[in-house]
Amino acid sequence: MGHYVDVKVLYAVLYDELPCVNFIGELDTSKTMDFIKNRFKYDIKEIYQHSFFDHDKQELFFNNTVFVLQGKIIIELGNNFCHVLHTKQQYNFGHKLIKELSEFRMAAVTENEIRVVGFARNNHAN
């Protein structure tokens, strides 16, 4: 995570036990954020964010968001990734949630889709 508290440490401090951790990468962060907020809107106890201010855009953007949910569950959403932390009795929940989040995988860019923008120049230079 690097920008904020380590969620595994947070979990251990809050619940006095070690979590099971599921990871999924290559996610569309905006779609994943909307999904988590809607799916768990009644289960979210606390939300913590690390944000940064972009001077050029004059906007505040988040690096990481940590959702503390009912039932000893913590979800960390970062730039293109998500961690789901849960108890050792909640493996089915963790696996099911990761499967649901896989729907928000970012499309891979293939070599054929890469376009180079350059400058046209005259081949008949003096």
C-alpha cells in the first residue's frame, strides 16, 4: 500500500487475530469503488482514505480506500487492485467476492491497439 496504514496490521489491531487475505489486480478502480459502496452500503462501519491533490486538475484524488465492514471484514481498494481480508471461517465469502470483482477487470491493450502519434515531415529536405 505504501501510502497509508497496512490493512493486515489494522485487521490484527481491530480484531486481535490474523486475517486471511485475498488479492485481485488489474481492476477498474472507479467501477470497483461503486460496486463496493453499493454492495456493502449497509455493512460499512468506517471508511479511511489516503488522498492527494492534483495541482493541474485542481482536484483531490484517492490513492487507497479502506472499508471496515461488519463481520470482521476489511476491503482495501487501491490503484488497480483490491485486498479482501476476512476470518478463517469466511473463505467462501472471500472467494465469492473476488469472483464478483473480477467482472471489473481492465481491458488489456493489445499491440494492434497501440497507436503512435508523431510528426509528419517532408522527406525531401534541402
